[in-house]
Amino acid sequence: METTIFVGAVVQGPADSAACLEFVDGLRDANAQVVYSELVRLEFANAVAEIARSDRRRAELPEEMVKEYDLENWSRDQAVRSRWLQFGMGELDSLLGSFYVDEEVPMDDLVLGNALDMMIEHNLRSYDAVHVATARLQSVRHLATCDGAFQNAAPLTQVVLVTDGGITGL
């Protein structure tokens, strides 16, 4: 599973978040095995920070959440950043722990080498290539994402696009 699914399931409000939460709930209900790269944690932290940092993205959050975490003061207050990121990472840990089986795959030389090849051969972005390489090396049948840019990965793995418009294959 790719990072955007985790972000959408944890942070409600932004586009596709309801679909991500419904998708993740379905995985839990089915006792599905969830496999993801260790890159998810860092990429998740960056995405959650970007939601708070960006006026446009922050406006997509529920107003009570913005107030509770004082996100209007993101750029000025280290304590705000710390509380928000601690909240996000704690929610991610809870989410990951809620799956029947979850497997965090390290970014080793094999993953990185495959990712670099995919960047060259399929014009994938670096982080996207890591997610695809991880999925392929772990023999994962489907890679779930909210990011349409994964269309370049379609020849490499079965990409499942989760959006508010529904779940489709790329």
C-alpha cells in the first residue's frame, strides 16, 4: 500500500479521505495482509506536515481539528508542529496495528536498485518507484494508492486507484 492511502485514512477532510478510510476499513474487515515500504513513515510525516503548512490544504480539514491543534500557527510555533506530527504519527501507528497482518519492508539495496531501474524505464518518481519495487519484490498483487501518477506503474503491478469517485484499476 502506498502512503496516500494511509494519509487519507488518518486525516479526514481532504479529497479522497473518505474513500481511503472506507478502503482501509474493508481491508481490516477482510483480514487482508497489508504490505508497505518503510518509506511510508517519512513520506506520511511529510504529507501530514504539508496539510498543516499549506493554507489551501489546511482549509480542507475540519475546522475543529484546525483549532484543536492550532494549525494556523504552524509556521510560527514549534510546539504546534510537534503536537500535530505526534498526533499524525500516533494515528498511523494505530492504523498499522489494526490490520490482521502488516509487513513493513525495509528499503534495502535490492529495493533501491529496482526503484532506480523503474525510474529509468517507466518514468516513475523516486518515492513512487520505491513503493512499486517493494510491492513487486514482495509479490504483492495490488498496489493501492490515491495518486493518479501511478499510471506509469500499471505495466509493473496492478494499481488500484482509490478516490471519492470509486475504486478503479489503472
